[in-house]
Amino acid sequence: MPESLNARLRLALKKELVLDIEDRDRAEALKAHEMVRDRSGLDPKRARELEGQARFRMMEHGFEEVCALHGGQLLEGGVIPGTDLKVFQPFMRFEGEGGGVILGLAAMPDRRSIPSKNRSRLAGVSLNYYLSPRLDLDGKGPKVGDVFALLLVSRHKEKAGLIDEIAIGVIDSEYSTFLFYEPLDQFLSDLGEEPALRPSPPTVPPSVPSAIKLRKNVIPFVPPEAEPREDEQDEGNK
């Protein structure tokens, strides 16, 4: 299942999308820091608390905008597909060749640490129930449906306004461990470069047999008043 999960994520989350989200998140984190530092007038403790709240809300807003630009669909009615579980965060659905991926945003306290539970994320991981290997006693086995994944962000604890790590993670349905975790730079390198589109060769029309035959080495008639221009000579030599 990990290999199919890996492939599913890469088919649905395109490289341009991931790069744009990363750029936007880093920019919003720096903007939140500068806004609180320059305008809040708070003492350091209150300023840190306000910055943390502002950073996440600004990143969340940017996340939703970027996902929408890349074709992500906000969950209709804020409900997890196939359930009656409601969510209160912007979860964006992307369709890939291997199936759908619902992507959310979460802050993690440190690298590779499970983000805090909330009602929306608990509803989201309910989709991941069938990702864990199970005994297939009745032939109904692990099922393939939408997968819930998170874009995970941890702040840099020593450099204010900067991000320490951004990763893609999939949490199990019991919200206890990662089924998949990759830092964004590794995820991007595994995506590789998109193959360059090569121009298709010009189509040559099939020759049509003709009863009329032209003589070889026919010299075209050029009126004496028409001198050939350089661009016409160039075109003729191509």
C-alpha cells in the first residue's frame, strides 16, 4: 500500500502546485512576522502568540487561493465525500489518474511530529482507514477511494519569520502515526522534470499522380523592373 499511496500523491499533486504553495507559505510566514513586529506594539510573549495565529491564518488563506488556481475544488458544503462528517478548514480536492487526494494544511510543532488534532483533521483521516494493511478475509480488502493528506509546516525556532520544514504527510485513521511523510524538497525531486513537449514534424501531403509533367531546370520569368530583395533571396535559400 505505501507504494500505491506514493504514486497516488504524485499523480494528483503536480509539481507546479507544490512549488507555488511552498512559495506562498514562506511569503505569508515572513509577512506575518513583519506585521506583528512593526505594528502590534506588543511585548515579546504576546507578539509570539499573535504571530503564530496570524501566520497560520495567512498561510491557510494563501493555501486555498493557490490550490484553487491549480484546479483544486473546495469540498462542497464542507463535508468529507461519502460521509456526513463536516470540516471547518479549507480542504481542497485534486483528481489524479490514480484517484482523488484531499489536501489540507496543518502546522506541526517540530519536523515529523503529528499536528494537533481538531475536528476537521479527525474527519479527514477517516478516509485513510483502508490505507493500513488488513486481513482480506471476505474479499473486500483494502479499498481505493479518496486519500486525505496534509501539507505540514513547522516554523524555524531560531529565525523569526522563517519556515523550518514543509512536508507532505498522510496520517492513519487513528491519528497516531504517519503512513507517509516526505519533506517537500524530496517530494519535488521524486516528481522529476516534466518531459519537454517536442514539436510534431510537419505533415507531408501525399504525392498526387498527375498526367502533366514539368520540364526540369525551368528558369522562372523575372520582369526586368523587379529586382529580387534580400529577404526574398533568404527565403528562397531556406
